[in-house]
Amino acid sequence: AQSVTQLDSHVSVSEGTPVLLRCNYSSSYSPSLFWYVQHPNKGLQLLLKYTSAATLVKGINGFEAEFKKSETSFHLTKPSAHMSDAAEYFCVVSTTDSWGKLQFGAGTQVVVTP
Amino acid sequence: NAGVTQTPKFRILKIGQSMTLQCAQDMNHNYMYWYRQDPGMGLKLIYYSVGAGITDKGEVPNGYNVSRSTTEDFPLRLELAAPSQTSVYFCASSYSSSLTGAFFGQGTRLTVV
């Protein structure tokens, strides 16, 4: 069984300040972990993925995430928020026994203020 | 590159009507999925397919049916629409079982009244 908990449903940041989105996961097998972003009325775009290689993963648009097995966490960060980062972010887990089925967290809504 | 294409983008159905949501991918992916997205709930898996002729239920399959006659197409059928099926539906596809993540379509916003 696998599950994902996103610890914040809403995050508000000022433009130019760091962004931290927190995600904890639970998995019976070695997980693959992903962050997806969804802009308003749009589909989902893959930001980055962890698949058992380097624990610090860099993605698009300056985002990165660190896989910490001891803490079962996969937090997403960005050093400096941009107005275009306002969107909903989903932490997602998958395992090799699950036929690629993705288990989504509930999402974190990010608001960026000028 | 078309990727994953869903049609229609929007639809309003009356209770008891039927419809098919279309999904096509041109990336030769074996794995395809249907998810629904409800506010504050993330995405829930409805059905998935690991190849042509092979489908299986996901987390929330009741009220839906699927078929996979070709690698490219994975339609989702609603037989008797109910208000609880008001949602945004996403089709996705992936190449391997878990390592690559999935590519998503733009979604179909369905309202049942």
C-alpha cells in the first residue's frame, strides 16, 4: 500500500522569497516520487521525479526536491518565488508493483503576492 | 507532438444520460489511466490499462466502464450519469510501470444536472 500526505493545503509567499511545500509518503516498496504542477484550468505538468538515483532532484523552473528515506519525506523547494509559480502542486508516489498507478496527495495551493 | 488528447473539454449531462469521454495518445505508451479530480481531494484513479485488451479497476470505478482495443485509445464510458460524477476527468499515459511518471491530457470538465 502507498499513500501521500501533503502537510499544507495552502501556502502564501511573497515574490522573491523561498517556497517550501512539504510532502510525506508511505510505501511498502521502494517508491518513485513525483511533483506535478497544475495551473488554473490546465492539465498537470511533471516538475520533477525521484526514482532511486540521486536523492536531491532538480526539476524545471528552478524547483528541486530532496528524498529523505529516514523521514519518509520529499519536500519541494524553490529559492525565489515568481508570480508564475502560483498554482496547485501535487506530491505523487508510485511503486514498481503498482503498474505505474499514481497515488496523489490532496494538493497544495500556492499563492504568490507582489 | 500531440501527447495525450482528450475530448470533449467541457460537457453538461442530464441525470441518467450516457456519454463517452475520449482519450488518445500518440507516444506508443502501453500504460493508460483515467483519473477524476474533485476539489481538495487530489486525483483518484478510476480505471487503468497496461496494454491493448487489458483493463482493471482503480480506486473509484463504480459508474464507469472502459475498453482498450488499441494502444492509442482508452475511452471512458458513463452509462447512467449521476450528480456525484460531476468532476474534472484526466486521462494519462506512461511508458514504463513507475519510473517515468505520466503524461496528462488537458482534462474534461463534466457537469451532471
